Amino acid sequence: MCDAIKGAVEQVGLCGDLNSYLRVISRDHVHVFKCPSDHFIFTVPVHLDKALTFFIVGQLYLTGEARQFCEAMAGLGFNEATFQKLKDELKVLPSEAVFGPSDIIKKMAVPFIKCLYSCGYGEAAIPYEGEAEGRLKAFQVLQDVCSSLATVTGRKELYDTIVKKSTELVGAEKGSLMILDDSVLSVKAALGIDRTFAESLQVKLGESISGSIAKKGEPVVVRDIERAIPSRKNRPRYRTKSFISIPLKVGSNVIGVINVSDKITGEVFSDEDLNMVLSFANYASIALERETYYAMSEELKTISMTDPLTGIFNRRYFLQRLLEEVERVRRHNDCFAILIVDIDDFKAFNDKYGHLAGDEALKGASSAIREGVRAIDVVARLGGEEFGVILPSTRKQDSHITAERIRKAVERMRLSQEKFPIKEGMTVSIGMAEFPYDAENIEGLIHNADKAMYRAKSLGKNRVICYER
């Protein structure tokens, strides 16, 4: 809030848009507006009960306002180390994403504030002796638990961490995480439950307790399942009759369910326990959403740089790596060599045996080339029956040994006799060139290696030729 009106009620008239704060009282969603001082202000309503509404109010800083943001943060009393960490982790979003941060705040902060309120933090009464200390300890645990998700990488580890932390949070012996996929819930992680049983369990949407929770999207805390659901008696796998079941949501969509049961103390779960797990569930949902997007981006990245038929790198990635190698060589006064490998008479092979056999031959050749190089070398399909190999820190004389190894490996290769009863083998012609000795740029390097490869073809094929000036 501007200094002119901060803490001075008589100055509120200076901001003609303060009514915007009041407009959100009757709304149940985030409101973002631009004040007369050209600041983007957001308000997030938190309806604690029928008579009490709490508001999270803040300012969104756009690109170019990082300095103002740091100045505002500096006045909040952070120690130097914490403040520096906040600055280091600062991320700038494009202006079109102005509504994003406030939506994230709503997802993460609102359940936490409601949880605080339900546990008595919003009441004026002074807690009983030891009660305040217990509450503080509980929320320190919640903070630690939620922070633990931020460092997890990998879907399986994230699943296990969500179950482990949700049970720790309320002192439960058993827990499970079920993920919804195509209207069916399946257990992805479990604690205190037989693994074979958990892995085989699948629940359709709307069926059983977890299925009903996923369909309705509403959390439940059950103190006595035999009273709540008379048909659910004699549950031999559980020690107590109380449990919590909470839907995991991304926006309004349910993506899974967290179940916790059997308190270590034997007590029933309370509303406070429910609210604690609810707060954690919001963080867990965001972590799962983040992991899904990360996995998708990694998959797209893999697709964008690999050849779908052979599984090796494609021409795009090959050229990108060539650029990186050129920069590395120029920085460190080093060298590298490239090989252009072309299958001999491949069109005739395709015409004679068909495209399926041709595809199998391309897969076999790519495998033979990969097996003939080092782990640091790059193998790519450049198009059709042509392959490229980058050999970092390698002179032409040394790369000739690698090229011969590749040539012989392809010559020995035979297609699967079960699929393709073809006795005929294949050969390759290979051209080599070295950077920077044979060319000053990438285009010249590829051109010269190509020339050497075509010379190999003209000399009878199935041979290796080095480019010569």
C-alpha cells in the first residue's frame, strides 16, 4: 500500500480505487486491479465463517520493477541470508501472466489460513498452558513437511514422500496415495499396507470410499466407520475405526486421493487433523502438477531431439551440438572430428525387400554405429540413410580407427532372420573431416566430410576416406 495511506485512515481518499478491496467481499475469487498509481494490486478473500472474512492483499511487480520489489521486501525484517536467498530465487513472469501469482497464493495460502483459524489462531482467547506451544510445533511441522516436497525430483519419490509426510503430519500408521487415471483410482504409494494388495487395488470413480471422495471432491474425517457405514465392519487390516480421506485437486479437477488411517495413539482423527492434511494436500497437488508438467516437458524435449524410427539423435540436435563443440574448441584451443556415414545402395535394398526391411536396416545400422563410439560421442540420423557422428577432442588420424570399427560392425550386421529371411548384408561409406583444421565453420565442415564420403562411394563404397585439402 502507498506510504501516503499506510496506517493513516484519514488519507484513504487519496486512493480512488480502495473500493476495489470492498468489491471482493461478496466474491469468492481472486480480484486484480490497477490503482491510480499504476500498481497492480491483488486481493484474495478467505471466508473463515459466515461472519468473518479475511483478505490477503498484495502488489504484483512487473518486469522492470525488481528493484522496487527488493526494496519492499527489505522492509519486512528478513535477515541478510534469507533476503539474499529470496533475491536469488526471484523469477520474472511476462505481463500477460499477471493473474498467475495471485491464483497460486489462493491455492497455497487460503487452506493454510483456514487451518490456522480452525485451530484457534484467529480467536482472541489466550490458549491454555502448553496449548500455544503445541500449536506452534504443529505448524512448524506442517511448514517443514510442505517444504520437503519442493526438493523432490522424480514421480515415484514424490508419491512416496506425499504418503510419508501426510501420515507423519497427523501421527498415522497407515496411508496411501491414489491417482485418478481414466476414471479409475490406483495406488501409487502406500505405507503400512501390504504392497501386493495395494498394487493390485483399483477403484472406479464413485465406487467405495475413495471413489466417492474423488467423485464428490469433498474431504471427510470419519471417527467410527462402523457407525458411519454399517456395512464396513470387521476391517482386519486396520487397528482403529477412524480415518481421513482427502481429494487432491488441481483447480476444480480431482487428480487423486490421500487416505490416512490408524493413529499411533489409537485416538480418533479430529477436525484439526483434517485441516492439517488439507493444507498439505494443496501443496501436494501443486507438486504433482509441477512434476506432471516437468515430465511432459522432458518427454517433449526428448521427442524434439530424437529420431522416432531409430531412437538416436536427429539432425536438429546434431547441428546444435556442432555449435557447442565449435564454441568449446575456440575457447580451449582444442579440436573435434565428424563422420558422415551413408548406407551403400540403400534405395536398391528398399526397392528389393520393401520399406519394413529398410526400416529394420536403419535401426540395425544406428545400433552398430552407437556401439562403435565412446559415451561422449554424438550419433545422429541426418535424414534418409545418412548418419552423422561427432567425436570431441579427436584428430582425423584417431577418428579413422573409430570409423573403421563402425564400417566393420555394419558389414557384419544381419537383419532378424525370423522377420526378414535376407542373407544379404549391408555396407557403409564414411567421410571424415576435422575442425578447425579442415574448415573454419560448421557449413564448411559438413560439406568437406560429405565430399570425403562421396569420394568413398566413387572409389568402390564400403570404405573410409579422410578429407584432404
